[in-house]
Amino acid sequence: MGFITENFLLECETARYLYQQYASGQPILDYHCHLSPKDIAEDRHFDNLFEIWLEGDHYKWRAMRANGVPERYCTGDAPPYEKFLAWAKTVPHTLRNPLYHWTHLELLRYFDISELLDEKSAPHVWTEAEHRLKSDDLSAQGILANFRVRAVCTTDDPADSLEYHERIEASGAATSVLPTFRPDAATDISNPANFTKWVDKLGRRCNLSISRFSDFVKALELRHDDFHRRGCRLSDHGLDFCPSEKCDEAQAAAIFDLVRSGTEPSPLESQMFASYLMAFFGRLDAEKGWTKQLHLGAYRNANSRALAGMGRDSGFDSIADWPQVTSLATYLDRLDRTNALPKMIIYNANPADNYAFATLVGNFHDGTHVGKLQFGSGWWFLDQREAIEWQLNTLSNCGLLSNFIGMLTDSRSFMSYPRHEYFRRVLCNLLGSEIEKGLLPDDEVLVGDMISRICYANAARYLDLPGIQNAVRPAPAAVSTLANATASRGGGTAIRRI
């Protein structure tokens, strides 16, 4: 018997009512993820649980390594079923790790499998999932449609062709799939050979010979325009911290020439160059009305041996303690002084910085947009129940929770859409519990409307993606439902009817 019931994470009657009436029926706007546009364009069908569930999942790899599983079953050459079996043997050891919740929620929502996964149940789970995967409902596009995903914003390099986005649009797929401009390669000059190779690729994509810094900037602007025409309305940057060193165009050009000659820049020169480009990208985003995303505070590739053997994004990253506030404030202020501050979502990987980030974004609201700067949802190690509540509480205490644009998957897996359900249950449990404690008004209009907007409509309004409309909040169920819920907890003022 599985433990994912209809009341999962919902610890009181009011939480259950709020979830069913205002959260569960909302569509999904996945405005930041790492899904493959190629898989969506080709409507990939997955042959087995390894392909759809374990392929590329560094969360699971970390847990397996911690449980003594050899690397062959994580990133190595073991057959798919043996890798799955190694994961199934690990699952019982993940009790109280969010992977235990996510694993069983995903098995239930995708395959209607409610039994607990372990070594004994693994053969049946594998066979049942393999059978169900033959259905078109579990192809890449089928999953997006079934989970009512209105839009997916992928993560794309400026040198990417965007051909798969063109194919998706031409196919008439039910879900809009839009690119996101992620120019990390443009700001990373630490390895001159890699940078030169990428600049040449960018030039070929633009049909432009890049020999000078002015050519480089022009190519980036051309690609920014191309992304916009393809429906892109967001940029994204994965940074240790936001660079803010002073750097004018002449200095940036000199550093560009230095690196293109094969000379490794100093740490200061690297920061100056990145700082100049971040200001440039901020202006481009502001001019087009885009939303800029900053992912800050991760410590990447801590294990150099693993990096050399397995490459990036293999599960050897952690939370960092970079100094964040001064450099981020300088960057925001620099853009704001020149009226070039775009809408911005700032994600924090270090919970120690939550209050600093949440109070900092409040310094730059200017009345032009509701919630112009967002303290983004729990990210990476902070997308589990406890840290989601930390983020919600911090935002509530330092800003306006009602304007929050909610959850995203930030995932490479098509099996991650129950993360939205998980977040919505945590949100409703937090608010429902506070209603029952008398900390919030027992007012359905007030609280229910906020929940529905956080789940979808706030993001739809804020991001203003092409063809995406705000969702209408679903009408509540029969009047007796909440009255019964109220009575079951000992009376009190019933939540008002709409």
C-alpha cells in the first residue's frame, strides 16, 4: 500500500479544501527547465524507466553514491535495468530525503503505481512502467499535455540554432515551447581555448566574422533578436555571484583581445569582462521587456577528479557561501540608475542569504510592474518541503507573497511535473494550518484567490509569454464542503462564499 494519498502533505481540513478548490486544478507554466527541445520536437517515446526517469538525474546519483553504489550504475556503462535496480535498492534508504516523496509521487502520477519501490517490487514496477510507456500519453508531448503544461521555457545557448523550437511551433503542439537566452559561455573567459571555440561557433550561427569585441557584442545582440522572434521572453544566468566590477567598453575590448590571443585572464579581468556583459545583457532585456533570471550561490564541481572523469552536472555540486549582497546590489543599482533594470527573478542556493536577498529585491520596485523583482522559488538543494517553507516565510515576512510567481521544475526530466503538485500542497498546508491557528483570516476569497494566482496566474501575467493567458480561478465546490470542514475542526467563522 502506497502512502501518497489524496491528503498527502495536507495536515488539516482547511489545507485540503484550499488545495482541492484553488490549487490542484491550475495549469502549469514551467518558466525555467532544462528539458531537451529535441525530445519535444521529435515527441520522444521512452522505452523504459531508465530513459524517462534515471537518465541524467544527478539527484539520484548522489543518493546512490552515498549508499555505496559503484559509479558504473550511475553514470557508467551498466545496462539500463541494472541501473534501475541499483536505484530501487537505494530508495528505502532515502527515507526523510525528498527523493522518497518524489519517487513515489512520480510513480503514482505517471504509472498509477502505488506500491513502495524497493528491491522486491522493482521487477514488477519496471515491467508495469514499460507497458504503460507504450501509450502516447507518456511521450514527451503527451506528458506536457496530460499535466496541462501551458508553456515550457527551455534553457538555450546563444549559439544554439533554435531549429527544434521552430519544429515544435510548426507541429501545432498543445504546449508552447519557448527558448530562454542563457549566455553563460559569453561571460566565462577562464579558458581561452574554450572561449575562442565558442565565439567562433557564435559567429558561424550569425554568419558574422568575429575578430573584434564590437563584432562579438553585435553577434550577441543579433542572437538576442533571433530569440525574441522565436518567442523568448526570459534570459538566465548561472553565476557564483553577480559580477559588479567597474569596466568600460575599452577595457572589455582589451580583455577580449587578450583572451582571443590565448592568454589566460586574471581573476579581476574575468570579473570585469563578465560585469560589462551583464550590464549589456540587462539593457537588452529591459529594452525588449524580458525577464532576467539570476541563479546564484551554488558551489559547482567541487570534486575535480569527478569533473575530469564525468564532466559537469554529474552531482558534485553543493551550496556555497560566496559574498553576495554588495555585488548584487551594485549590479541592480547600476541598471536602475540608467533606467535599464528589467524584470528580474533572483534564485538563491544558500538559505543563509534568504533574508538578504528578499530584502534587497524590495529596494528596486518602482511601480512599473507588480512584483518587478522576484525572490525566486526554492532552487536546487532548496526545492524540498522544509526549504520551500523557508522561502515562502522569508518572502512573506519581507515582501508580498500574494505577488509571488510560484514554482518551476528546473529539471532535465519529463518525470518532474509532480514537483508543482508537491509545491502546491506545501503552500496550501502552510496557509491552511495558519487559518486554523487563527493567524490568517478564515476568508476563502482572500486566501483562495492568492493561492490560485501563485500557482499560475501571477506567472502568466508577469512573464507575458506569447499566446499565454491568465487562468481563471476555478469556482469552489458545493457550499457545504467548507462548512463541513469548519465544523470538523470545532466550529468557528466559516470561510466566506464567493
